[in-house]
Amino acid sequence: MTWTVETLARHFGLPWEGDGRAEIRRTASLHEAGEGDITFLASPRYADVAAKAPASAIVVKPDFKGPLAARAILRAPDPDAAFIPISVLLAPPAPPPPPAGVDPLARVAPDAVLGANVSVGPFTIVEPGARIGDNTRIGAHCYIGYRSEVGRDGLLYPNVCIREYCKVGDRVILHPGVVIGSDGFGFYPDRQGRWEKIPQVGRVEIGHDVEIGANSCVDRARFGVTRIEDGVKIDNLVQVAHNDKIGAHTVIAGCTGIAGSVMIGRHVRIGGKVGIRDHLTVGDQAAIGGGALVLRDVPAGQFYSGYPAMPHQQYMRREVEVGRLFELRARLRELEEKVKALECQLGGQRSS
């Protein structure tokens, strides 16, 4: 189907203005949008960019009145949210799903249990006692360990590793390179100062509707369980250490490292490149700003940021004071020079 501004607006029930016959073929960012593209403006910070973007259409808020280079506009209360189904509609077709069954180049243990319509890609290994739920798709070069479980309607992209005794819930998406159940980082020095390994004999349990980004790792517990509850979303390159507990519907951005035995509550938001020390608690609905180093507990509902992390308003006040240090240093030098001049003047008066 050929989409015009008018047909697209009617399809999603959005009011529109301008050239309704302009054809829309792709979605694009404000910086890249051109003829045939639709983009969106969610923040007034980018109004100057939107004013110059030669897109065929742009989605803006109902009260937006600034200049636009686009041939047409669509209005939505939340342009970002409205753009999601538009992007899905205009995206290239997804690759066809692999057929149900086991690829001839895969190896599945005789006593492994595969549900209905399971797909197992080439060079994947499913170890003895493993169980895989209905309609789950497992890509090439994956590893499903001894007596591990994967729920129904899941999607494991190529090169996912799930080690022994781990459990993954329903509708879970694991991106390439994810490792579930690797050993926790546990060593102790012997009398000669050599590092001896502490056995990591626990497991990992992941709830339903979880998504974990590429090359992220969730370590098995030293004993007991490392647990990720329902609805958690984890970005790429995130480390979740042994015996951590991550509450339901928490989101964690990329390059974050969480040390062992950390308790993270529900609906927590953690920015990118955050470090969290071991044995801490982050309360429900707390937020941690990107780049923060968390060295103490974060109370529920609080926003912490900074290095080390502290309440955000306190951190911002500290940054303002730090920014004044150069000014204060210059003033201090000026005062020192005045004091020296006064001392010289007083010394001269005494000598006379």
C-alpha cells in the first residue's frame, strides 16, 4: 500500500495539516529526514532542527506553532509515542520466521523436551534434561545447558548461552551474545597469596516478558538464586553479578555494572554507565542518573546522580559550587596580593 500523509493520518486517527497527498515511504530522525520521510518533534529543544528538516511530514504536539520545513504535519499529544506504530507500519518486512523443528546441524539431547512449534537453529546444542516451551525460536550457535528451562513464545538470537540449571520465563527476548548463568566473580586469597575459586553452585531465574540486550551477562548465584523478575528490560553490555535481585519492570541502560548481592526494587530506572557497589539496596521507583557511582543505599522513590551518587538536587548544588572554585581561586589570589601590598606598606611605615 502507498501511504500518503492523509491515509497515514486517517489510519492512526491523527489530525493533519498541509499537503495530504505527499507520499510517505520511510521514517527518519530530524537530522536525516528528507523527501518521502516522516519524522517527529517531541522536545522544543530541537525546534530549530525541525524548522530546517525537509521532511514530507512531521509529527508534533497539538499546541506547536513554530516554523517547519515539512510539507505536512500530524498532531499528537505524545509525538514520540505516536511515532512508534508509524515506525512499525513503515519498517521493512521482518525476516520470515524459521520453520518449526530442529535444524539438521543442531544437536538436541534425546531426553530434552521441546514444546510445540519450537525452532532450533543450526549448530545449536540443547543438553540433556533441558526443556523449551511452545513456539520458542532459538537461533544459530546457541547453547541450552543441562536441565535448564526456557519458557514459551521466547526468542533467542544467535550465540546466546544459557548454562545448566537456569530458568528463563515466557516471552523472553535474549539478544546475540547474552550469557545466562556464567560463574559469579568469587575468589579468596590462600596463605601463599594465590587466588582460590569459590564454587558458584547457584542458578539464575528470569521471569516473564524480560528483554536482555546484546553481550549482557547475568551471573549464577554463589548459592541460591540470581533473580530477574517479570518485565525487566536490560540494555547491551550490562553486568548483573551473583545473587542480585532485580525487581519487576525495572529498566537498566547500557554499560552498567551491578556488583554482587544487590537488591534492586520494582520500577527502578538506571541510566547508562552506572556502577553499583555490592550488598546495596535500591528502593522501588528510584532512579539513578547516567554515569553515577552508587556507594550507599538509594531510598525508594529518590533520584540519585553523581560520582559518588547522592540526591540529585544535592549533586547539582555541589556542581554549581565546584564551578565557582576557579572564580574563588582568582579572588583569593587577588586578596593575597592585596595583603602582601598592605604588609609592605605597613612595614615601610614602621621602618620610617
